[in-house]
Amino acid sequence: MRILKILLALFVVAAPAAALGAVSAGDLPDESTWYFHVDFAEMRGSEAGRSIYNWLETEVFEEILDETGVDLGKEADQVTAFSDGNDGFIMVLEGRISDKTRDKALAVAATAERFETFEHRGRTFYRVVGDGDDIDVDDGNIEIDGFDDEAFFSFAIKNKLLVASSRAQMEELLGNKGRIAGGKSHDGALFVLTAEKSLIQAGLDTGGFDTDEDDGFQSNIMRNTKQVALMIADVAGNVAIEAQLVAEEAEKAEALGSIVRGLIALQAFSDDMDPDVAQFLRNLKVDVQDRLLKVSVAISPALVTATLEDA
């Protein structure tokens, strides 16, 4: 659904909450299988976060500006996306959305095979289906192709862009000021890592991914893991990174811990390894408690900058 990628390029989606803040487990529907959240506002407001934000400006935002004419550095506050557990997804934008940016998004959507306008409780939303034609935005060419499914989006809630994969989801969002009712903690629910100054949060249930191939998620580590959660936060001026994996069994968690320790040792002391990356690897801590494997590190903003520049 390439048109959704373009919408993401034109906007940054925000957490499913009325105000800015980190995602919690209660914000996600019971059947969610993945989530992703980035807090650009928090990044801009701290030295630790700025080390990551500066890299994004150079490697991501500038390219989007060249392609679309939209400056995410000025309009982006947060980005969150999560599944509804039924192969659907929900995204909610919160940021300083300009009329120009909104008009560009509508121009892109209007080139789809089908572009329809609806209302729910007096609030307008749109449906896009099918392939569209190429259009130029500020001399940047955007291709809209391969859009086989439908999607719904709306600007009806102030300072938010709502995106959903079904009409029912969109109407629930519009009826609840941009929110989807979250679930309660239960066995098998996705767990969410949080911190006072969270910058990035992500998690997934690996059971939804095919493990027959030998690449990507189909690695031995993912094959023996039930859930994965990631958090990057500003902790006492350092960039704290933590990943947690829930294994099928305690024995598998211990085995995965040994594999991770071995891989870190092999890479950290390689003569070919960049010194900054090697220092980052040597600072990693690996802990195993029952079925939980935890990998964490706290590094200085300067080291983050150096490592990203060499990546």
C-alpha cells in the first residue's frame, strides 16, 4: 500500500492519546501483534535525543523534504503505528499540520483509482482504493503504485491525522477524538517497555511471522522467541537502549543469551570493527531471567553520533 508510505512521508503519526506521551500497554488493543512509537518532540528537547534526531534530519528528513517539499522537522512531534490483531492497522498523527501539507496529502490520495469522501458525526474522512498515477510535488516525483487494499484517513480532529485500515476503525477514532480503546493486561498480551523520557518504543509477537526462510525474522533467534520489545530512552543524559525477548522456554532463553554473548564477543574484538562500534558492543549487558532475555546498554550522545555516522 504505497500510498500509505507517502502519507507517512507527508506526516508523522502520533500515539493513540489525547496528549503527547509514551505508549503504554493499556493504549493497545488486546489483540495487537505489533506496535511502533517515536517521540520526535522528546528527541528535540534533550541532548541525548538530539544525537539521534540530528542523524534522522540528515539521513531521512532531508530526503523527504527533497521528494515532497514537506519539512518533518517543523511538523513532526510523534509517530505511532500498531496492529488491531486482525491484519489491520491504526495510525494517529499529532503535530503542527499545515494547510499546505494537508493539501499535498489530499492531492496524492486523489490520484488513486478510487477516492471517496464520507462523514461520521459531522466529521469528514476519506477512502482510497487502487492504483494512482504519478504526480509531481514541488518538483519531486512521487509514484503511487501497488495500492491493492483500501485505507481511510481524516484530518477532522485538530492537529491529528487519523489513518485506519477499515471504516469501523476510522469511525471509532473520529467518535473518540483520535483514540482507540486500549486493552487490559492478560496472558499473551504484548508487553511495552517504558521510561520517563522514552524516545523510541517498539514490540511484536513473532508468532505472526513466517519462519520457513533463513533471513530477516526467520533467524534462529526469532524462531525461538514469542515476543520482542525495544526501547530507546534518555536516562541521565545518556542514550539507554534496552531490548527484551520472551523465549518459548527458559532453556531456550539461556541458549539465546549464550548466542548473543558469543556474537557480541566475536564482533567487539574483531580487528576490522570500527572502534566506536566495538566500544558500543563491549558496553552491552546480557541478562537472562527464566524465559526473559534482556540486552541493554547506556552510551553517551557523542558515541551515538559517532556510531550512527559510521553506520
